[in-house]
Amino acid sequence: MIRVERREGGIGWITVDRPAARNAMTFAMWRALRDGVRELDADDGVRAVVIASSASEAFIAGTDIAEFRAFEDAGDGVAYEHRIDEVITAIEDVRVPTVAAIAGACTGGGVSVALACDLRIGAANARVGIPIARTLGNCISLKTMARAGAVLGLDAVKRLIFSAELLDAPAALRAGFLSEILPENDTLHARATDVATGIASRAPLTLKVTKEMARRIRRAAPLPSDEDLVRICYGSDDFREGLTSFLDKRRPRWSGT
């Protein structure tokens, strides 16, 4: 589930709360995250927003792979990527600064959520990656690639996807994904509150204009379509094999078709 709160000092707080599934997101949770972000953005009393997890084992471990069982063809993959992009764009469009408080696994769609936030702080156990070349054999969208590339560099994003490895917290800090690491996991939420409270005390118009400048720079040149590329992966035998093997808990047998 997604919990939305308004805390003291004008801090909006969104908690991803599905610890039994390592915060793997259902499609309904993605919609709730989008709606929660928009709800806080519409509240003039909110001065900063924190996105966090209720569990120390995972921030967001991507989308629940069982949700892909209903996919029938590549068009479902295209529609899915569009829906996820709508959520991520809603986070980017929040008028006030946003902070991602990352504990444990931040993978797949979790990386997209974190990248859409203005600041990312991590617990000592944070792990960051996009292991789709090892799991489903699908792809990220071109917009997600651009967002990740803007922070990490495109070559670093390619290495991350090609290797299917997860960066530990120090590596994520060196890469520029995290702005700081907390030595103790249980201090993450308190530190996120301190960071958000500090931001909320700053000149609101300066913050608003800075965010808008960043948005305009990021969107100055429209990105080309990626639908043909998304269709290659989501319409492939390999995607179906990746889905089946993951649910069967066995190694996938990739064919390249």
C-alpha cells in the first residue's frame, strides 16, 4: 500500500508499505503513488516531500513480476512503460523539493522513482541497480535511460544494465546517485525529516524557480520515440521466458528472439 501523510513543518511524507513483498509495486500501487504525489503537490501547506519505505530491506524493488502475467503482446509493454512514465513525471513535476530516503534494495522502477526526486539519501544497506538483463529480459524506457544518464552518465547506465549488478551504498555515493549515506539504517527517516525540514525553511520562490529551470533544461529537446524498441523486448520470447523462469525460480534460458 501507499501511505500519504502531512507532517509537522509542512513536510509531505509518502511511504511505500508492502514489506512482505520487498515493496515490489503492484499496478494499483503505482497509481496510488501517482495520486499521492499529486495530492501533496496540490496542498499549498506542503513545503517539501519525502518518499520512503516502511521496511529496511527495500525502498522499491521494481514492479511485482506477477503483474506481468496478464501481458498478451508487445502493446501491453508499451502501455505499461507509458503508465510508469506518468508516475515518474508526476514526481518530477512536484513544485517543492523532493527527497528519496533509500534503505535496502532500490531496483528497476525504484531507481526511476529515486531519480525523479531532487535529493537521494541512503541507509548503509542501500543497494541500487537495474538487473533486467538477469531477470525479465525487458527494457527501460528511453525517458528512464535519459534520466539515469543525466545523473550517472550513459556509459555508467549501460554498465549497470549489462552487468545486472547492484551498487552498494558507497558505490552509489561515488556515482552521484546518493548525496549521503547514513551509518545506521534506523536513522534514515530521522535524517530525511531533518533534510526536508531544512529545505522547507528556505526561500520558497528560489526553490520553485530552481526546480522549474531544471525541468525546462531537461525537457528543452524532445526525446525521440522508443515504442519500436520497447516492443522488441516486451513482445519477445525472451520476455516470456524471463517471466516464466522468475516465477518458477529457475535460471532463464535466453534465445535472443
